[in-house]
Amino acid sequence: MSKSTLSVEERGMLWKMFKKSWFLFTGFNMINYQGNGYGMTMVPAIKQFYKDGTEEAKQALLRSTQFFNCTYETAPFIMGLNAAMEKERSQVGEAFDTESIGATKAALMGPLSAIGDSVFWGVVRVVAASIAIPLAAAGNLLGPILFLLVFHIPSIATRYYLLKLGYTAGSKFLSSVSETGILKQITYCVSLVGMIMVGTMTAQFVSIGTPLNITFGTGEAIMLQEILDSIFLGILPLCFVFGMMALVRKKIKIMYLALGSIVVGFLLSLAGIL
């Protein structure tokens, strides 16, 4: 889909999404990270494809505010693809598997973050700093100005064109996979990738251990943590995450789970269990 085949409404929608994408970090928190800002960016697409106040619009907004974490410059590609998938959902109705939307987001945000961080934080920022620092050290006002220009002009251009590319390529992609009937297989594959990412994040960010010792009749003491590690490395963090997932599915509020985790963790720590 080229620019000429985009309708006036679609071009307006993408422009509104681009402007809102500046606020991706709005409402950033440790539960859904950039989810609130992502949901706000998706509002123009939701309004474009669903009637206000309908259950479909509500579910689309709910999908859009789930966990999201991606480099600022490459995130718009996922937003554009997400908009194309919501368009497809509005056209085909219940026949479209909405789980594929979340699975696609989960599968793409990791690789795109790696690319975005490498390019913009590892290259563009370094180039901008190498130009600006000598000028700033000499007291030249052009130093900070050039830094902002050299870094942000590529950043702004990349975000806009990736947003449009995600939407236009997404439409072609969805049409082709719908015709060939491989959408379910792709959904399954990206779901696996998403689960792998969740497992990786669990192993990296959730740290739980126990200092308890088990004393045998001979008087020999063995650390319980060593036994658990020999059975399954990281079994306690995994059990904690599964427990939280089970409670979330029971509609227990995230705030209660967070406060409960703090209180229980504090009490278990005082008791010498954790």
C-alpha cells in the first residue's frame, strides 16, 4: 500500500498516531511499562475502525494498554502494524484471532528494541555527542543545539516512516496470510516467542531465594536453596510468577497483589525463610 492508496482518513489517522507517539512514556509504571502511552497512541486507530462506546472499541483499547516496552524510535512500527491488525479485526469480526495482536507485539518489541538501542543509543547518540562535546567544552552554544538536532532529526524521521511502514506493510501482510490460511500458524509461532520473552524476563528480573538449611541426623546441614537449584534452577521465581498469573486471572487487582507481595516478602524475610 503506497501513500497514494492510503485514504485521507488513514493518512489523518497515522498523523494523529505519530503526534501521540511522542508521549509513549506517559503513565510509565512497573506493571505495564509503556502500556498507557501505547494505548493513548492507538486511540486514533480505535476511533477510526470502531464506533465509540462499543464493546469492540473497549476491548481494542484494553488490548492496547497491556504490557509494552520498546525503544522509542522503533516502537511506531509495531503501532502501525497493530493498527492494521485492528482494521482487519473490524472488517472480519470474530473470525480474526485477537490474541495474535498481543502475540505479535510481544514477539516484535524485543528484536526491535535491540535494533533501536544499537542504532540510536550506540551510534547516533555517540556521533551527536562527539560533535557537540568539543563545542560545548569551548563554551559554544552550538554544542547542545547540534546535539539535539543530530540526534532528534533521525529519531523523528524514523518514528514517522516506521509508523507508516508498519501500517502499510501490515495490511499487505494480513491480506496474504489470510488468503493462504497460515495466520493460525504464525500466531502460534509468535505466541511461543512471546512466552520465551516472558520466561527470559522472569529469570532476569525476579530474584527469590531462601537461606534455610536442612539438618540431617548426622548433623550435616545442606542449604535448601542448593537442593531447589539442583531440581530446577530458578524454581522459586517461576512459582512466584505462576502464582501471580493465577491470581490475576481470578481478577484480583494488581495493586493488591503488589502490596501483598511486599507485606508477605517482608514477613518471610523477618522469619528467615526468604
